[in-house]
Amino acid sequence: MNNPFIKPGKRIETSAWLVPKIREEVDKWREEEYIGASETTKTLLRFWFNEGHLIDGKEFQYYFCQREAIETLIYLFEIKKIRNMRELIVNYDVKKKLAYNPHEDLFAKYCFKMATGSGKTKVMALAIVWSFFNNILENNKEFSKNFLVIAPNVAVNDRLRQDLEGGKIFKNDPIIPPELQNYWDMDIILEDEITIRSTKGRIYLTNVQKLYERTKNLEELNPIETIVGTKPKDKTAYELILEDIKKNEDISIINDEAHHVWDPESKWNEFIVKLFKNYKGENKKFGFQLDFSATPKKQNGNLFEWIVTDFPLADAIINRIVKYPIIGEVENAKETPSERADIVYRDYIEAGIRRWKKYREAMSKVGKNPIVFFMATKTNEAEDIRNYLETKAEFDSYES
């Protein structure tokens, strides 16, 4: 077993084509003590990774995978100044495996492949602080001081809310050095709770569905509405968020569970591109898009081309960050023909639920909760299974 706080001696071979050369350069840059970085960036990196920290009386360190993720972002954006997919491919696709669509290659976009449980939210917080302080203290407008954090569903949104509400993660975690505390000036905007601006920066947190523009079609209108028109309505959350964001000088996007955002034609991507175009004007700046996911794959099973770090579940287990899973076998299981994965694999799903309930009963005596993983080969299959699990009473009080 490896130490989760130091660079692993051996890793699972990555299938993300950009990662090997990026790792090599970031390792060298770390050894050279971050040559070329701003003084603000160096102050942050030294505080995060070289100084001792206590949380609730216990020693705290960032996992190496978290360190590598934020170092990689800083290296690519601040040192190498890479702002699009073309530059990533030219610099790091040594095996000439990747291609890109120039019509979709509009801005800096990086994906961090990190196993569930390896602390993606902490890396998001580090990225926000690094960008904010370089904007404010270095007066470098390439960096954003405003951020839109997008969750794919209510469960993920609620989890992020627990860390962000009231700036909790920035107060409780060793993220902001004491000498920079007085410069931290940030509002946290949850859902459609838009407030009067009183700070230099803003973090917006929203569920992606809130960003979709929904309009009634004729079949949904009642007879009175078809004659006199629909009554005036309050602005939607989408309109409120977009209206407020457009007032900012800059914006960067952070997508959690970003395997939901793979399709360029999706409403999610459509919104981001629309936002980017709003920031093409004078005195406006679109910073970067950061995608975090344990499984950043497209519908066809291919990995995102813009993955820049890779820390898979196997590495998380080897490095003692997550527990080794128990993999069970199901006897006499049948697969029922269907277009829905939850129907095809119903025998396996129900077997998993039964085993989870058994462990839940045993572990409740010591105040612990077991976790069950249902792994699928495609994103839409995973969504079918998740939707089915959300109908089960057993999971009413649990995140699925």
C-alpha cells in the first residue's frame, strides 16, 4: 500500500493520452519549486503543501492526487498559458491519438479524472482561491474572481451546498493563508438567492436543470391563455442567475460530475457557450471551464479528450483513500431484454440492494453506513440504474 500524501511510486497505466507527458512536466516543475509562478501562487502552494495544518485537533494533509490536480491546473493555465484543446494536443498528445473540433474549441477547458471519495470538492475550492487571489493581488485579469459551480442533479447540488454555504469550506479547511485572510471577499450565491453585490467576487451554485429555459407549448396552455396570453410571471432562476452573472467582469465554470456534460448539443453545454459569447466583449473575460468526474466518458465509452489528470478508483484503493470494495457474484441471474439498463440488470441490482441492506443493518450498530456501487458501461445505463434506485424506499434518506 502507498502513502496517500506522497507521490505514488507506481500507478495504474492511464488511457488518457495527454496525462503522461503532463505528469512528467508537472513533476519537474514541482521539483524546481514552481519556477515562473506568481508570488501569490507560490504563497498558496507553500501554505497548502509545505506547512502543517490542524483540523479539530488532528493533523491534516491534502492527498497527493489533490495536490497534483491543482498543480496541474496552475501549470497549464498560469505557466504554459494553454487556453484551448488545440494547444493541449500540440503539447501533450505524443502518440497522436486525439482530434478536436475547432468550432467547439472556444476556451480553456480541463478535465480532472478523480475517483469518487478522493476529494474533488477540495480541489475546486483550491482552484477558486488561487484564481481569485491572482486576480485581486496580482491584478491579473486572465484570472477570474467570479465562479459558477454547476451540479448535475439535486443530490450533488445538496452535497456541494454543505461545503459552500456560508463559505464553510474556506473557513474550516486550510485553504486561505492567514496573511491573505483580509483580502478574501466572496459572496456565495445559492440557487436563485441573488443578493445585492457587496463583495469583489461571487460563487454561484446551481443545479443544471435550473439553467434550462422552459417555455410552455400550445398544448400546455389552458383555453383562456390561448386567447388572452399567459399571465406575467416572475423571472425564472435561469433568468435571475444569467442576469446577475452578466454584470460581472469575469466568470469561470466548474462542473461537478461532468460526465453528464459530454454532449456539445446538450442544454448544459449550450448554456456555457452562450455565457462564453457574452464574455467576448471589451472589459469582459471568460476564464476557464473545469470538469470533475470519476468517469469522464462520452456515450460511446471514449474518455474526454481534455483529461489532464487521472486518479482512478484502483489508485485510490492502493493509496488507502477509499476502502477496497467487496465484489459479489449473483447466482442464476437473468438479463431481461429491454432498452432500459435497470430492467436488463434487475436481478443484479436487487441482489446488490439486498446485500447493502444486510451490511447496513450490521454497521448501524457502530454508526457507519455501507456504500454500494452499481457500475455500468455507458452513461445512459448508469442514469437508468440511478433513476430506478431513486424509486426505492430503502434509499429515501441516502444519496444515490
